Amino acid sequence: SSLRFDTSYRFSEHNVLSFTYDRRSVSEQPFDLEYDSDELTLKHKLDFGDRHRHRLDSELQYFDQRGTFDIRRTRWRETLRLTHSETLKSWYQLEILDRTQGSLSGVPPIEETSYLASGTLEHRLYESLVSQLFGFAQYQDFDQGLKITRLGMQPSLDYRKKNPWGAWLGNYSFRVQSDDRTGS
């Protein structure tokens, strides 16, 4: 069974605050799966700048699941999208996550704190050719002493050309990622 409550308040067309509450109860047989979960999400959207071409999205989410498999998660996410010109856009994201996840096998729960920052730069050279450069840095700290630092980037080219028979598509991308792990 599930219940959902969703409401929002429009300060203006370009400034909206919303709240969502989800309640779910699950009981499955013969797998012996049973849990109750609550999820609360508070979001804010703000369009700003010249012709409101830029956007800041903020989200705070709390999730709590109890039963066969326990999960507790709090996540804060900020996303900034900038339109520099008709051909150049960028967006940036910051996410902070605090999570505790239980286990079916009786092993103690896993606790994690994670910080993630990422950015994407997109350039539209022609209508058909789009290039992107994505970069990120993430730090994860687990309660058992494990610490992981990830750094990475992914450049890509995307070509799309409509023609009388459909569309020509071509894409090239690669990803470089470095992981540094300490602890057990």
C-alpha cells in the first residue's frame, strides 16, 4: 500500500517551493519481504538572470525504511544551470549524502557519508554537433574505516543529422577515473 502527498507554493512563475511525502508498506510472500518506508522531499526551484535563463534547484530528502532491510538516508543536493549563450551552457552539482544501510545476513549495518561535486560544460558548435566535458570529485567515508576518493572526467562528441530516411547518429566519449582507497 502507498500514500503520497504533494504540494507546492509558487512565489512567482520562476520561484517555486514544493514538498512531497511518500509512505509505503510492502509485504511479499513467499520471499518473506516486509518493510515500511517514509520519504520526505523538500525542493526549491529558482529561475534567475537575463530572461530567467539560469536555474538553481535545491533538494533536501529524508528516507527511512524499516523491516526486512533497513535504510536511512539524508541527502542534500544543489544543482546550478547556467546558459552563457545560445551555444554554451554549463551546470554544476553538489551532493552531500548520509546513509545507513542494513543487511539481510545479520552483518552490522553500513554507514556512509559522501560528498560529490561535479560540473558539465556543453558547447553546440553547429546544430548537429555537441561537445561536452564532464568532471567530478567524490569523497566517501565509511564507518568501518574505508575512505574512497574518486576523481574523473568524461569528454564526449555527439553528432545528429536529420535526413529524408531518418537520422544519422554518431557519438564518441571516453571516461578517465582515479580511485584512491584507504582503510578496510
